[in-house]
Amino acid sequence: MSVKRVRSTGGRSDTSGVTSPCSAAVAFDIGETLLDDSREFGAWADWLGVPRHTFSAVLGAVTAAGRDGAETFQYFQSGFDLAAERQRREDAALGERYSEDDLYPDVRPALTRLRQMGLWIGIAGNQTARAGQRDAVATPCRTGPWVRDQAVGVAAG
């Protein structure tokens, strides 16, 4: 991720490095933007008893078709109840776990730089509340489900 300082100039962008007196914020999606979800998706494949590459292929096809990734589970188990299965995994001590090792290598330095620039950092995703805490983390478990807005997106890379 590269970081540039941008200030407001009455509708024009200026990346000269001059700070604005206005508060600024940046928001990121958690999964596959900040976190590599490979380990978690692999854990779901193991939980369902399907090969990891098969789970990944179906998830990729569902995502490429623009559908909700949760539909992936229906392919393997009709009537799959994600909330109930998350709880079952948690009860079995196999619940969702994220650590520093799951962050993409450029995430920590980029977030540090953004914080140094005085930006408010927001993070949103479909993970449970276990995904972590920053200035704000919006997950369905904290805010309730929301409708995906195709018009909103953050590119990082």
C-alpha cells in the first residue's frame, strides 16, 4: 500500500503534503484487503470435511459471480446456518482466530503511516467481533447485517 497525504482545496486534490485543518478518515475492508483469509477459509473447509482447494474454488466462483460469499456454504451443506456453525466451531475451540501472522506484510507499516498522518482508521468486514479493534470495526456481529453496496469500495495493493 502506498500512502499520500491529501488535503482539501475546495474540491481539488493536492498531494503537496500540506495538512488540512479538517479531520480525515480512511476505511478498509478486513478480508483480503488487510487480512489474508486463507487460514480461516481452510479452517472452514476442514470443518465441513471438504478439500481446501475445493472450498476455495467454490468461494472464488461465488465471488466472481458477484454473490455473497456466505452462499459458498450452501453448496456444501444445504440449509447451512452460518451463525449456528460459527457457535459450534467456537464451542469446539475451533472458532475464528486472527493474528498478526494473518496480516498482509504491507498492512502494519501502512496503518502506522496513516496514523502518523493523523487519519482516523476504520475497518469493516464480515468477520465476527474477534477480527480485532481499531478506531472502529464494523462487523455484522456488532452492527447487524447490512446490504452490500457495490458503489462503495476501497482499493489497496
